[in-house]
Amino acid sequence: MKLSKLNFLNYKIQEFEILVPGLYGFVGQNGAGKSTFFSILNGDISAKGSIISSRKVMYISNLQSFDKNLKALDYFKLLSESERSSAKKLSELFDINSFIDKKIGKYSLGMLQQFAIIISLASNSEIVIFDELHSGLDLKHQRIFFDILQHEKKEKIIILTSHHLEDVKNNCDVSFFLDKDIEVIKDFNDVENRIIGG
């Protein structure tokens, strides 16, 4: 994935690229445009500049997009054979058997996020974006989530955002700060002060 002269909102990104699999963190102030940036990467929103990527992107921007009358199993049936195999393994790791056959409309936020994470990672996409998609998980399932990412990052480019800087600091290989451009984070204390200071 390579960006060149990308302009949107107050951002002017001259050059930026992620070429190798890994876990990449993105942080920024609330309202900084992170979700807009990811929607541009996913092709949902157009912007001036160029995005060069021959890789398939998986980004669930809205949890409400799932049909509340369907079950997780219904969505799994729509996956390819290899994706279903991955979904089954991930379902066992998250231990979602207690609600896998319930209608999605009855899921709690944590259940819905577990399901969305499984769908995202089970896809054959080479780039997977998690925009606060673990915020509703309890501590047990957050640890499962991050353990899975450490394995999946060997083959995929995984992009993670979190309001908790420690999540990014402790789990990501490289982290970036979004503030009119994309900066590599070298000092998390400095980034924290910039976020608090506005």
C-alpha cells in the first residue's frame, strides 16, 4: 500500500507506504479523521491524490451494517471454503459457541465485535483494518484478540486504532500519529501530551 499526495480534510500526505506484513498502530485526537482515512483506503470515499494497492482491504466501518435477523452461522456460509475454515478456528479461540446460533440483533457490543473480528480475519484480505473494533471486549477477550493478531500479522498487514495508547504501544510493530500528516511515533509520552493538549 502506497499513498502519494493524498489530500482530505486538513491532511496533506505527501508520501506514505506499508509494504510488508505486520501490526501497525494509528492514533490521533478524537475527530482527527482516522475513520475517514480508513474509508479512503477501503475505497468507500474518494480523495485527491493516489492510493496504489493491489491488495484486498477488509474494513468494517459500521457494526450496524450486519443484518440483525441473521446469525453468525448465516454469514459464515457466505465465505469461501478456506475462509470458513479460518472462521471456525477463530470461533474456537474466541469461544463464541454460546451465541453463534443466535440472531445478531440479540448480540451485546462485545459479542458483535468478536463476530466482526472473526469475519475480518477469516477473509482472504491482505490488509485488515481494526478501527476501535476491540473497545467492547472484556479483558479476557482483549488478550485473545491481541494474541491472535500476533499470529495473523505474519501474513497480513493489520492496521489497529485505539483510544488507549498502551494497546498500540505494547502490541504494534510500528505506530503512527495522524495530525495533518502521518508521523512515525518515536515517543509515546510526547504523543500523549499532544493529544491531551489538543
